[in-house]
Amino acid sequence: MPNRLLLLLLLTTFMATTLLAQRELVVMHRTSGKVEVPFEYVNDFIIVEVIFNRVFPLKFIFDTGAEHTILTRKEFADLLDVNYQRKVSLYGADLQTKLEALVATGIQMEFEDQMTLMNQSILVMEADYFRFEEYAGVEVHGVMGADLLRRFVVSIDYRRKTITFEDPSGFKPPSPGKYRKVAADFSRHKPYLRVPAQLIDRQDTEYKLLMDSGAGLSLLLYTHADSLLQTPLTLIRTCIGHGLGGSLEGFVGRTASIQMGDLQIPNVITNFQDISHYELLDTAFLNNRNGLIGNKILNRFTIVIDYIREAVYLKPNRDIRKAFSFDRSGISVIASGEQLNKFTVMHVVDKSPAQEAGVRKGDEIRAVNGIPSHLMGLEAIHRSFLKKPGKRIRLLLRRNDERLVVEFKLRDLI
């Protein structure tokens, strides 16, 4: 199992009813009409710190693929005696599990000393379905969605780790010499790209893909059981990720190429999610999309999203030609404990180096190549499993009350 794909976040399938209309207010503490906010980039996720209702500094995932802004930790809203209007239902990442949330109104969100959003409506999860910290090794309290982003021109600079929010009234399209305007349309304030892609030994096909900065992956395509059997790719059947409401089962392989504007990106790691057995789904529910593009492709560009005029511009950065790496161990790991310094094997891919060496689900990883795991952190453990084929990995494991040492060599799985 590719560890970093455990970080998949699919907050793109909400079926909540429209939130209460109220008079919202945006205050920019700069006269230029634009503000620049720094972000952390952790395990292929954009994480922004926000002061919630003038009290709590909370961390939100910046998610262009989410329709609503969500607080996943209800205890913070309860402590501030937030006003709840009503309960709504939505579907989780597995496209099946029905979740409950509350509509909270009158919320204030402040971005450092740069900008304040006042009188906002957000969703507050009744329970913490998210558990993001287990898969990322860092605490996150919510998701910032399109309901907050829709009033701006938003620029994401992955190299500088900044997001710029600009008043659309003063925006001028970027220079065509540097930026490519790509084919895009918007639905419920979420951007969708029309992307030509070629599967191995197949002709080019144009896919409609959600542009999802809340997904820590490259590419996900929806498919059906019958087509999977016919796809001439080396595929791994596994859990391809987690998000609100559950895990996502599917396959992982590679797509020969996709095209972003006039740039061709080859050999893309691709997740295939089989949705043929999801009876509740229809094309309207998914807005007729074929999948999504996540941060492992988006981070090769500086991105400008003009929500008002429904336009998307891309400027390639120096990572545009970087090869897509994939886990070579077969292990997926989660973090737990008060300090998020306990690391447990969650899944082992069949016939992978780790499985052949005897690693099992539930094993606790105590050290990797002699380095105590609590000194490494989850991201460093992930990176150790991405090293070159032939690299020897030595794990100290704890299984129940037994201490075990296993060794294996990394190799390409796809």
C-alpha cells in the first residue's frame, strides 16, 4: 500500500442542503486589494492556520474540491457557544456512508493580520469522522471549502508556500507568456478541468476532473469492475485512501500521460476507484466527472483560480518534469498517541517486500534502519519507503508483547 495515498482526502461529495443565507463580510487589512497567506505543505496537503471566532488558532486543509467549509472538531465550537441552526446530512469519502453535521452561523475566521471573514456559515461535524492526524502525523481541525473561496481570485504558489486572495474587481488575467489558461468549468463553485489522458495502449480520451487541492494524490479515475479487468496496466488492489466517512477501496497503477494545457505529463501514478456497486450514485451526484486531479500534479504549477469569471490559469514550476515516485515497501502506516509518535502498520500489500518479510497489519514500527520511529515522524517513515529499488530496510517491530526484526529490499510495485 502506498503510504502517502493513505492521505487521500475526498471532501467532494457532500449532499448537504444549502446553508443559511446571511450577510457575509470580508475585511482585507491591506489597501492593495490582495493579501498573501502562508501555508504548511505536509504530506501533499495545504494546511492554513486560522483564528477561529477570535479565540482558537486552528488548522484547516485548503480544499478547492470541497463545497463547504467544515469544522471536524465540534468541541471548539461548543466551547465558544456557537449558534447551531439545524442539522444536515452529507456523504463521506467512501461515497456511501451518511454523516451528520450542524449548520453553524455567525462564524469569524481570521488569517493572521491579513484578512478577516465575518458572519460566515460553516458545517460542524457531530463526531470527528476525520482522524486526519492518524494518516498525516499532524493535527488538523477542519477543511476550508469553496463557500469561502468563491468570492476571490485565489493564487496558490506551491514553491513559496503562499496563497494569495485577491479582490476580483481589480484582477487582470496573468501574462499568457507565463501562464496557460486551461479548459475549465465550474459547478457549485468547484473547478473542473477538461484533461486529455492516455491509458497504456489506449487512445487519448478527454476526462472531466475535479481540481482538488484537498487530495494528496496525483490522479484518480472512476471506473467499473468490468473495465478494470480489461485495463492493460500493472495494478495493485488496495485501500487507496481515507477521508470523511471511511476508506476508499480500489486499484493503483500508472497512466501513460495526461495533458495540462500544452504540457504533457508522463507516467502518472493513478488511483482507480470502482464505483459500479454504489447504487446511490448517479452522474448528477458526481457532476458527470470522471475523477479528480490532486496535489501531486497541481504542485508542479502556480495556480490562479478566478472564481467570479470561472477561469483557471497554470504556470509550470521547476518540478514539472519530476518523476512520480511510488511506495516500494507495500506498507501503509498510521500515527497515534498523544504526541502522534506511535506508528502502526494499517495495511500490507499482497506479494510486496514487506509481506514476504512477514510484516503484518497491527505491527507497531519501533525503528527503521536503526533510527527510533518516534524521532522520525510519519513523513520521514514514508520517505524511507520511497528510496531506490534494492535499498535494504530493517524494521524493529512490536507484535503484541513480542519484539521482532524483519528485513527486506525495496522494489518497484507498479
